[in-house]
Amino acid sequence: MYEDFASNLAVTMWADFDETPDRDGSTPEITDLDTVVIDGNFPWTIVTVEAADGTVGVGEAYPSPGVHEIVTDYLRPVLVGETPTDVERLYYLMRESLSGRGSQWGVGTIAISGVEIALWDLAGKLLDQPIWQLLGGKMRDSVQVYADCHAGEAMVSSAEEGQEESTYEPEAYAQAARMAVDDGFDAVKFDLDVPSGRTLNRKSRHFDSPEIEHKRRIVEAVTDEVGDDAEVAVDLHWNFSPETAERLCRAIEPYDLAWVEDPLPPENTDAMRELKRRVDVTLLTGENRYGRHGFRDLVEEQAVDFLAPDVPKVGGIAETKKIADMAETYYQAVVPHNIGSPVATVATAHVGATVPNFVALEYHAREVPWWEDLVTGDDLIVDGRIEVPDGPGLGIELDWDAVEAHEKVD
Ligand SMILES: [Mg+2]
């Protein structure tokens, strides 16, 4: 039923759209779309787009319920028969087909993002060009990757029984930072909205002075440990009110952090801009925004220093590049959010290679020992950097045996 509905809608909307170019038949048409979910530290949602000659493009959508249904029931009937190298036109076609049902934000945009990445991979393979070349060429051969570190739950799972309470102490964070730096990363990030062992009224987002001091001691311990070996950032996950965020930022100003991420809830740009005017830290936000329109006020109001679009969520590769280009008009930088598999990570690396104002992209799977096994060939991340692949499309090949071995089966 959904398939009929989507097909009818597409026909209704596009039958008279006479500006659509005719297919010349030189490129094999799209024949199928599908998804497979890998059971990683998040449910990594791989999206595939197949062409008539058997070439398969691979993308990744942000982990979210409903992606499979949108891709197979709504977007498949819209894209089958289309020319896969028309990535930008098909992006608008997908957005129009989901108009009113999530093409501006949320799971609709997430599903579109996964398909868009797969289309770029497919287009690159059909044209025998890397994505960075299709985007206009690369500005750097490799991109910096920063390590998301945990000294909380992730360490608890591997800690000896009875050691759990110590994992939220500053010394545990310093130890985790040292491990990441020893692995070659020269930028690390920690969650700072972590339990201190005290009972709090968290819903108010107000934290008292002892709680602020707990966070300051974590920052002090980590920065003391790594010194000049690595930049240190902290993530606050939208958990603080403006007055508490201001007090916390002031407390950690002396430690010269790379950035402070998401101190306030994500919806109110005015509140973020006001915080930026009041504190002397580098502020970052963006992983909960969608599309270039979702970033427009953050740029125009210069509400933060760094923007963190998530490629498999925000709209995909080209949308992220457009956000970076828009940010560049105010000399803001992009530091893309990423919790994905190698597919999402390399897709993000291609964008990072092609825009001037890229700083680093996130790597969030240090606790998944088989992350590198999902692709054939050499390790992707070496000494905290990814050499941007030169092969066609994303320039990586999924190891489908490894994908199957780790497939999430409901
Ligand atoms: Mg974050």
C-alpha cells in the first residue's frame, strides 16, 4: 500500500514537470534500494542503491527507527528507473516526494541522507571518479579524526567487578585520554555531563557549585595528562541551562579546550548566541540540526564558532558541503559529528577533504574492535588521520561477510 501511495504521489507531482531532462540511456538506471543494519555500538544503518549493470552504491543513514520503511516503501518507487549520476536532482526529487512527511527534518531527512551518500558512491563508481573529485577536488590528502573517549559506561563494561564507581573520577578520564593519545590521536573528546555520584535535579538543568567543580576537575585531569600531545574537547549533550552553562564555561576557560559542545538544548539559537557573547570558550553545536536551512541562523547570528553537521542525518554529502560553504562566509569551521560505521566516516572524510574550513571529524567506535574489519584493505584510521581514498565513489569496499557476521537481526 505504501509503495502504491508513494508511486502515485510521485506521478502526481512530477508527471508535468517538463524541465526534467530526458534519459539518454548511457548510464544504467537505478533498479533497487535496500538497507541492512550492523549491530555496532549504534545500529549502523547501511543503505544500498543498485544500478541495472549490477553496480551497487553504499551509503549510511543515522541510526533511527523507520529508515528501512522510508527507503524501501517511499524512496525506492521514486528512484527506480532514474539516472543515478543525477545526484543533486535526485536529492530534490526525494525531498519533494517526502514533502510534508519529514523531508525538512527528522527521519525523512535521515533516510534521504543515507540514499544520497549511496548515490554519490554509485555515481563515482559509474564515472570511475572518487567523490572528492565529483565535489570539485580535494584541498587536503588526509583529514584529521578526533577520538570520542569514554570513562563512564564504556569503561564500566570492561572494568573489573567493583571498580565501576571509580570510572567517573577525573583520574579515569585522564587514563582514557592517555590511551587515545598513545593510539595516535591528537584530538580527543569527553562527555562532561556525567554522574558525580551526587543526587541532582537534572530536569532543571541547574547544577550547583560542587557539581561544576566535579566537571572542572575532570577537565583539569585530562588536560594535565595530555599536555601538548592532544587537543581536548568536551560534550555537554544539551544538559545545562544558560546560567549553569555560563558558570561551567567560566570554570573551564583556563584549560584552553578545543571546543565545548552542545552546552544548551538545541532549539534556541538566541540562547546560544547570548552564551557565546558571555564566555571565552570555543562553542560547537549542530548534530541535531537538519539541512542548510537548519544551520542558517547559527551562521547568520554567529551563534557558535564550530558547526557539527552529521552527514548521514543532515541531508548527506552535498548538503554538508553547502553548510560548510555557508559557514565559510562568516569564517566558521565545520567539525562533523559522526557515530557511524566506516561508510559514514569515509563519506564525511570526502566532504572534509573538499572544503577549506574543515577541522576534524569524529570517530566514536574505539570500543568496537571489528570496526576496521567492515571494509577490505588497510586500516582507514592511522595515527588519528584518514587518507582520503582515491578509488571510485567512496573508495572503500564493504566486506559483506563481516557485515553479515555483525548484522542486527530483530
Ligand atoms: Mg555531541
